[in-house]
Amino acid sequence: MNAIKDCEIVNENDPNGNPAGGSVIGTGMAIMWQNGPLGRHTSDCRPKVCIAGCTRETPNGAFVETVIAAALQRIEYYQNASNGKFKCRENAIAITKIEEALLWLDRRTRDREARQVEGMHQK
């Protein structure tokens, strides 16, 4: 099954072949992906609280995690709408799998932060 078969998908690369943004446009949605890395926080930064010398850039597009979280919210809404009228096992399983995807993406981010390569085009 290809749920995005009717979408226009563009994935862009920078001159070095690194991911550099792109878009997904389809009925009812338009996603412009983050273009380029954000840089890396200094060791003294805390989440959402930067100090002088922080190299983090302002995002210029969407992140995969944000789009996945939006889809998760919508399925959770279906489960609870109209006093649970639309609640079903399939939605519950989808919620669990989406939460798992977000967990693994967060783990990847925490690992990259620990290695001080988060926000950079480094492995």
C-alpha cells in the first residue's frame, strides 16, 4: 500500500549530497522539510534554553518527528472522539507503533547529542 501515491514528493540534497530539505504536497497537506542542519548546542545548553555561544539555528522547515507526532495526535483523537465511538484495536496498534517510532527517533537524537554531532552532517 502506498498512502502517499497521490503526493508530489521532492527530496533535495546540498552540493555534498547531504539532505537539504524538500517537500511533500498532497490533498490537504503541504510539508516543507527542514533545509540543512541546525548546528549544535554547547555543552552548557539545556533543552529550549540556549546560552551565549550556542550554535543552534532557527528551524526553517518541518522535522519528521513533528509530522509523525501530528499523525499520532489525530489517531488518538479518533480513539476518543464522540465518547470513543470510533475506538478500535487497529487504531490502538497504530498508536503503539507510532509511539515506538517516536521513541527510536528520540533515542537517535539523544545519542547524537551525547556524541556532539546532533544538528550537523556527521554520522
